[in-house]
Amino acid sequence: MRGKEMAALATIVYLCSIVVATAMPAVGCIDESPEGVAKWFKNLGHRKEKLTTFKLYLHDQVSGKNPTAVVVARANFTSKTPAPTPFGTIVVIDDPLTVGPELNSTVVARAQGIYLSDGLEEFALNINVNFVFTSGEYKGSTLSLFGRNPVFHPYRELSIVGGTGIFRLARGILTVKTYQFNGTSNDATLQYYFAVLHY
């Protein structure tokens, strides 16, 4: 190839790369401006809903120097007398979600929110939590969870009621199994399986 042909080819490749770069800012990114959100909703009718599934492990650390779950309120009557459940207890959490069951496994999200004990006869938690993805393919996105968790059942289902970022308009089911529970410290590792419908 001659010099002029090489220069012309280089110019074409350069211009094509600029077009591609401006058309697709980055893989997995979305326009987060108010205008971008409005445009996303406008084009929603043309989008197909998809199912995303994945498994993570939540580490609820109540004990130690750096707990990730802290009691912020207790009912007077359950803290003074023996009760079958910790009814009326409210806990704020910022629990890590990891790819494996080990606490030192890669953290990809945080579970941030509250749970409260709302069962008089059975130990059950009312959970209002946001999963904030901090790394990996869902980084910057969230999923919102709301539901009842009967703690000692071997299998539990909770509702995924919303999301942001990649998970806009999400809905789905979170299934929960206890992977490990320490009855002395009350620390727990839970296996979470996400089944999420989103656009």
C-alpha cells in the first residue's frame, strides 16, 4: 500500500472509532440524566423484558468489633421477660454480599436497610432492604427487596419490588436459604438466589 492509501485508511478507521465511541459510551452504562430516563421510558414499548438470575451470599455480622447489623430499638416487654421471639426489635444493616460463601470472598454488593421482628409466636422478620451493587457487571445498579422472612424455615421467598440502573422496573423473587448460623454470636451467612425480570 502506498502512503496516501495508508493515510486514507487510517483516517477512515479513526472516524469509524469516533462514531462507535459516541454511539456507545461504555458497555453496561446508561444515561442517568433526567432526559435520559425520560427517553428510556419513551422507548420502553420497544424493549423486551428479560430474566436475569444469579446467586450471592449475604454475611450478617452481629458480633465482633465491626458488626454489619446493629439493633437500634427493642420493645420493652420482650427485653424484660422471656419471650418466644424478639418481637419489636429493629435492626439496621449494611451487610456485604459476596460471590462465594466465605466472608473473604469477593464483595459485589451491600445489603442496606432495616429488618424488624414482627412475629409474636414465630421468629419472622419484615425486611426492607436495597441491594447496592458496588462492583461487577451490575455496578451502580440497585434492587429493592420487601417481604417476610420466617427465619427458621429451610426455604424462604421474598419479593423484589424494584430497581435502578440495569434493573429499572425490576420485579422478581429472592429465594433464601441459611448457609451457616452461629447460635452463640447470631452471625449468619445466607444464600440468596435472585430471579429478576427487568428491561
